[in-house]
Amino acid sequence: MTGAAIHQRCWNHDTREAVCRCPECGRTYCRECVSEHESRLLCAACLAAASRLARPKGARMRKLLPAAMALGGVLFAWIFFYTAGEGLIVFSQRMEQSLWQNR
């Protein structure tokens, strides 16, 4: 190895020795400036770009999920109570008819 390759400096910190090269941008960084992502050491900028690209496609739909669940719960409660009310009306009408027939 050449002397320049051994004594490379961090892109962000001039006083620190570089320990790795980011495979995305090709710059050299110290230990504090890199993070492991999918078995690779990436700098902060490349890591942010990789995480934006790796965002699942359904992330927008997940934001609507709580509202959809709340709306579904309200709809279910309305149907349940409407049906229960109609059932009580029918039950009370039958009880009333049976009382009038027994007189």
C-alpha cells in the first residue's frame, strides 16, 4: 500500500484517520461517521438516501389505517345498535300482541 492510502483522513473530521470508504459515495470516513446498513458501512448522507429508497410502498396507506379503523368501528357500532333496537321493537310488539290475545 502507498503512504497516501494508509494515512487517509475522514471527510468530516480532518484530524481523524479514516477507517473505511463509503461504497455509495466513495468518500473515506472515521468510525463515528459511518453506520452499518444491510451488512455495509455507509456514511450518514448515503444512509439517509438508502432509508428513503427502502421505505415500503404501503407507507402512505398505513397513515390512513387508524382513520379507516375508527370509521369501521363507528359503522359497526351503528349497525349493531340499529339491529338491536329493531330487535327490541319487534320483541316488544310481539309481547304486546300476546298480552292482548290473552285478555
